[in-house]
Amino acid sequence: MPPPTDLATQLTSILLTRHSLLVSADWLHSFVSTVRAPAPPLVALTSTAQFRLLNSDFTAVLASDSNPASPILLPLDVGDPTVKERRLAGNVPVQVLDVEDVGASRWGQVERIERVEAGEEVRGREVIRTLPPEATEGPAPAAPVASGAASGKGPHKYLLQDARGTVVSAFEKVTVPKLGLGDEGMCIGIKVMLKSGTVVRRGVVMLRPENVTVLGGKVEGWDDSWKAGRKDRLKRMVEEQAQQAQAG
């Protein structure tokens, strides 16, 4: 087994060069300290480290470079709407804090969530009711999947955060596979790599399949909380929109 310092150096190099993830020294020390002899192959250790990183808060496990112009972080003024257009200087790993389907009305999304809660499933234009076990002969039908039945096809708006904690809005110009409310793999805290050259227009990141790599993962507590509060958030936004319309 390599000495802990050598192992840490190797892992740091691989995670940065192959995955564009610059881990913090504290996290790396904690991870390496759990490795027991005989050590697994370096490939397996790297995979384990990557998995743990993708399922953690990036602000706690990645290094937040002190250089404000670091290419692996979002520019500090990335959300400035007065900047007509800029391009990211490097690959920037971010995590999703929020997502909204802007291709469907908010009240329509509330109604879909409530249909799922009531045991109904939407398939195209047909509404199918899931009956309780006592109302059926034989096994009950499988429960509908809430994530897909309560969401549309986009486009979607996102709130992204880098390792330094800088937050920016993003818009899905073209559908990005594995993102969006209709994808079962989409969870709050999912990690995304914004590739070098990604366009930021008027403070909004423009997402396209060719400039995004979906890394996966999530942050369990964030995802549970977001899903539990989604219907109430949508209702509040509908009410605020109605109040603004009345005031105008």
C-alpha cells in the first residue's frame, strides 16, 4: 500500500485531470484515512471517492480556490445581467439546487402532483385511476411514479452552485438527457459539469447537451426536502403571480 501522502497525491491528480474535481485537503485526508491494507486498486479507490463526492455537498468536499478567476469555478459576477455574453474559461463542476418546468403552467403542475397523490396517473391524454387494493380483484396495480407523472417535458430552469458557493440561474436551451423533472434520475443535488466554453448570457447559463456532462449523484436531505415542499412552493408562486397581476 502506498504511503497516505502518495495515495492522496495520486487521487488528487486523477480526480482533477480525469474528472475536473479538485477535492479539498480535509476531505481527502478523511477519505484516505479510511483506506485499510491491503489497499484496493487505485481505479477502485478513485471510483469510490468519486461516488462519495457526487453524493455530497460540493461546497464541503471540493476545494474553493482562493483565486477569484479560477477556471474551475464560476466567475464571482457570473449572474451579472449587464454582461451580454461570456464563456466559461474551464470545466466547472456544479450542483443543482432547484429546477422548474417553465414549459407547463405552475397550477397545472400542482394539479398533476395532486392527481398522483390521489392515485391517478397521466398517460398521454388519458387519466388512469389507481384503485386501492380492497377495490380490486387480485393484486393491486403498481403505484405511479411521482417524479414523471407530476412533471412536463420542459424546457427547464435551474439554480446551480459551484464549490465556492456561487449561485447562478441556468436555462435549458435544448433538452439535456438525464436532467429535467421527467427523468427519474434527476434529484436535487445532482452534479453537472459545465464544459469550457459554455455560454453565459445576461447572467444565465445556457444549457445544451454538447456543453453539459451529467455526473449524477444527489444530496439526500436536499432532495427529500425539495420534493416534500414542491407543491406548496408552486402554490405560493401562483398566488404571488395573481397578486402581481391584480396590482398591475
